[in-house]
Amino acid sequence: MRGRVISVFKDLYRVSVGSSEVNAPITGKMIKNNEFPVVGDYVEVSDEGQITEIYPRKTLLSRKVAGKKIKEQPIVSNVDFIFIVTSLNKDFNIARLERYLTMVYESGANPCFILTKADLDDEADEKAARLEEIAFGVPIHVVSSYEDIGVDEVRGYLKDEATIGLIGSSGVGKSTLINKLMGEEIIKTREVRAGDDKGKHTTTRREMFRVGGGYIIDTPGMRELQIWSGDTAETFYDIEEMALTCKFSDCTHRSEPGCAVRRAIERKELTEERLNNYFKLKREVANMENKQNLGHKFAEREKIKNMMGSLDMRRKINKR
């Protein structure tokens, strides 16, 4: 039976199969092969109630696991849109939004910015205008769940069986927005903390909900946003396009003569801050790719050593 993973509880998966829902574990073979479903996955469920296969993913949003370990952490799959949610108070940060956008472009899904808590900020229009300078056509919606501002615009995406994933920091209003869209408090939320403008998030797992003519996935707030892989060319389209007209093809955009990027900064067509963010993300993506390559080489060496060890053991056994 074909089903879809709608929530994950450690080693147990809640799967929607037809008009019913079942709790299903994965097979030992899948565990051995490091094949773990995520919310949004389409899976095959056996008559015995086990997940036996993950169908090919249309899109996949991933990040690096928290800490120093070099490992990919898939977040959600098979989503059509990813809403990058940030509140219009102290959480609003252009550099962080550029990082989120880089991750979303790499996933293959369509990005969309949701600026929440418009009722708590007097500079909503100004901040939206700042975001437009780096969004390059990505839709931006200013929302207040409490005053019903922009909610209908967001609801317009929930049609034709579309799936939307929500990502963002803790307490930016993801769960509150879902409750508003559903017309009832399905997800428990808490009020904004006095003094720091931050809400206390209560989402502890990824979970999919049926809303209108589509689906929406709530995710826990991201405390660490470490990129596993990313498409900086899309996020920094303006800089990449400028670079094509630099005098030298290997221009570093720092002090070379005939640099179109430096010229844009002098003309105030580009900010030094955005260029620095571009450099930083490119270094981070390249560094992560190098670490992944080293990890793959190490894994291959260990695999060969294990194989050789097994062969040596067989020889010793055969000699006895």
C-alpha cells in the first residue's frame, strides 16, 4: 500500500494510507542502509504494517546536523512551496534569510517569505522593502494572524493538493499561522515573552496537516542553521550576473581593476554587507563540500579495510 508520512515519533512513523492513518516502523534492512523517511515522503507499507520502501523524492530540504558531525539531516520532502517564516520584530535578519533562501533553492521547492507579527511592528513596509532587494521575485507576504492581515494571501497557496513546508526560527509564529489557516487551535502555542519579542515555540516534531485544498508541514524552530549544500548562484543572482562583466574571469571582487562588482558598490547599487554575505556563504558551501568528500573517502577506505580484514580472516579459517 502506498502512503505518505505525516509525522515522525523517533523510530515510529505516522502514515496516511487512503482514508486512514497507521503507525508503522521501518524494516531492519532500511535501518542498516540508513534509509529513514521524513515527513512528506511517499512510502510503501506492507500488509504487516511496516514501511518497506521510500519512493523517489521530488524535492528535499536538508541541513547539516547540529554540532561538529558531518552528516546530512533531511527535514521535509515532496513539498511544492517552502515558506521562510520570520517575525517583523527582533528576529528579522537579512543575512539569516539569505541562508534560508540558499537552502530552499537547493531543495528544488519554490521559496516564499512570510513576515509575521505585523501588528507588533511599525516598520513592516520598510522591512519588506529591504527584503525585496535580495528576494528577486520571491513572493513576500506580510502577515498578522491576530489581526487577520495577509492570511488570505497565504491561504491561496493551499489548493490543487499542494504541499507547503514552514521553516524559521523558534517563536516566529509558524504554529499560530497554521492554527489560523485551519480555523482552530490544532497546535498548542504560547504568547510572546515580555521584554524580548520572542514567542515560546512548542513544536517538537515535524507534522503534516490537511488545510483547505492542500497540506502544510509545521517544523520545530532551527537553533542552528548549518548548510549541508546550497545554491548561492540563485540567492545572489545579482552578484553572479555582475561578475560576468568583470575584466578578469577569475576576479575575486576585492581589488582587481575592471571589477564590475566593486564598481556596483561604488555606485551604491550593491552593499558591502551583501557582498560579504555572498563570500561567507560560498566559503561555507565549499568547505562543507570538501568535508563531505573527505568523509566519503574515509568511508571508502574503512570499507576496503573491513573487506580486507574479512578476507584475511577467511584465509586463516581455511588454513586451519
